[in-house]
Amino acid sequence: MKNYFKLFIASAILLSASLVQAQDETNRWSASIGVNAIDFYPTGEPGLGGYFDEFFNTDHWNVMEVPSRIELGYYVGDGIVATLAGSANQIDRVGDTSVDDLFYVSVDGGLRYNIREIYNGSDAFNPFIGIGGSYQFIEDVSFGTFNGTIGFDIKMVDNFYLNFQSTYKHTFEDDNPRHFQHVAGVKFTWGATDSDGDGIPDNKDECPETPGLPEFNGCPDSDGDGIKDSEDECPFVEGPAATNGCPDSDGDTVLDKNDECPEVAGLVALNGCPDSDGDGIADKDDECPNEAGLAKFNGCPDTDGDGIADKDDKCPNEAGIAELQGCPRPAVPTVKEQEQLNAYARTILFETNKSAIKSQSAETLQDIIDILKKYPDAEFSIDGHTDSVGSDAYNQELSNERANSVLRYLVNGGIDADRLSAEGFGESKPIATNATAAGRQQNRRTEINLKK
């Protein structure tokens, strides 16, 4: 049996370089079962040699041939595992001396530290050290010890390990034996944490707080395009790997995330938007997308160059002014011609207290018509005035009727009615005194004025 145990130890040492994962925060609980060997040789007493002189001399070991030790462990954190163990053995040798079979029982407790925490090693191999205490019973004798442990775990399959350790148990009373307890067994771990519930334990989950997929080590692929979100520049929209997961819906080489017009093929220079008229202004910003225009007019042309876009220009082929909506200012009578118009208008004669025009004024009115026809785009107002003889109401009505009588005459003479307006002012705007006959005659007048 001792030779088998020695072979078991040697094999474990050879395997330990590549097969281990230690108990950690993903598997907090562990349970171990195995055999134990008690070695009373290294007592440090005179004649028995030093503590480690014959550490590997298995001839000194007391081994029970059935599983004789159990241990329960809980991972506290930061590499520390709290342990509680119980073991039994049959003692038939103390060093080189044979003894009658003595029954041995031990109850152990302590703290163990996973050494790989220091160097942040892989989980291929996990050595550990520990301290603690125990209470032993050998037949009718019982005593406590202070313990120091060293060992390692070897992973065979998930959650299943080989466990090897040696514990030195030191008693401070000379009557009680100091001794080694060597352990070989198997360990089971459980209690793996899966914070996001995706079936992948946190220690293997690259995205432990977000549910993900096994093929991405627990990271999600929200859009299902085969690129995990952490490497997908467009994690919520399906796209090809060639563009880091971002689509180009319209195929214009501008990715949708940068494309201001993602459904219509456009130009790179315009962030993926088209420019139908080629004026350098994207159609979406172009008020005249099918006519090349100017940026200052939001893409609309100004054919006549008058600073008014054609769409707002009533005379797009003639340079004009804004106040006339892009049309040129109409030709108007000169100052001299305006004076002549009013000179003619003042000589128009009416029937006494009536609005009827006397026939003697026909030639004068024709002269007025001739002047107005020279300026077909100019507009004029016809103003009627009276003297102060009579009531205000009467004079107001008479002046209004006379002004409209002149308007009708001019329209009948070929002047566009839209160019003319008529209004009476009664006696409200005299140009001379109403105290004399001469003055009253001047106040009884008709005026034809150019509209501004």
C-alpha cells in the first residue's frame, strides 16, 4: 500500500504543471475526500533527526487503506479559503518503532491562501499554503496543535480535482507528539457565480454583467451579425465584418452611421446625400434640387443676377429690385412731365355743381392720356378738390365724383384701370385762400400724381 501511495504522489507532481484550476470566487464551496498518512518521525527530539530529514520516507507513514479524511472549504475572497476537516487513522509505527494499533482522530480548521493570487497566474496549477489548528485523539490521549500546511490542486475535469497537501502539526507540550499529516484525495467544487444568467460562469465570462453567447465567451451580439458588441461599431444594427458591423444600406460607401441620407445613394463629400443638380448643395438642403443654384439662395438660381432668387423673382429674366419682387423699376414721367400733367388736370372743366366733364376739356384729357401711355408700368392717383362753398359733406362727395369721372374718361381712352385710383378730398387741402373768387377758383381742381 505504501508503494502505491508513493507512486500516486509522484504521478501527481508530474501532472501538476498543466492541469489545475483552483477554488475561487466562481466556485466558492468545495468538499474533499481522501486518504491520510500520519508520520511521527520528525519530532525534533534527540536521536530522531530534524523535522524534514526523512520527509519522503514512506516507511514511517501510517496509512489507512480506505478514505479516511473529509474536508469542507469556503472561498472567502482575495485567495483565502476557510477550511474545516476531520480525519481518522490507525497508528502502527512511530518512526522506526512498531506499536500496537492505536486509533487516531483529528478535527482541523484553518485558512488557506491560493499562491497564484500573488503572481496572477493561470488556473492551470494552484499551489497553496495554510495555517490553522487541530485537536487530536490517540486512544485515551487528546491534545491540540498549531498547524502549517502546503499543497496543490490538480484539475481533472470541470469541478473535479486531485488534492495533495502536507500539514505539520506542532504541539507545545513535550508529552504530546508533533507530527506530519499527508493527504491525497479528490475535491469537488460548486457554487459558480453567473451574474448575468447566461449559463457562462463569471470566471469564463468576458462580459459577466451582460447576458451573452458561448461563442463570444459570454459577450452579447445584440444585432445578430456575428460580431460581438464590444467589437461592433454598430452593435444594434446588423452589418458586415468588413465595416466593423456597420451597414451601408444605399451602397454609396458611406456607412449608415455617418450617412445623412442612408436610404439614397449619395456623395462622400456630402456625407452620403445626393446632389441632383450638381451645384454642391445636397438635395435635402437644396430648395431647388433640380436646378443648379447658389448656396446663398439655398441652391436656387438667380438668372438675372439681381440678388433675388428666381423662385421669388416675378421678373427672373430682368434685373430688378427687391421692393418690386425682382422686377425693374418702371419708367416714370419726368418732373417736367409731372408738372405738365397737373397743369392739364387743373384745367379740366366740369358742369356747375356736377361731376360731368365739359366737352371743352377733351383735348386736355387726350394730352393727359398721351403722357400716361408713355409709361405703361407707372401708376397714378387722381385727386379731386373743391373750394369751401357749401357743406363739408357736399364738397367731399362732389370731389370724389369728379375724380372718378376723370378716371373713367382715362380708362375709356385706353389706360389700364389697374394703374389708376381716384379719391376726393373735398375742401380739406386748399392751395389758395377761399376768401377771394380767384383763390376759390384755384382750389376747385383735379390733380394727377405719380404713385410712389
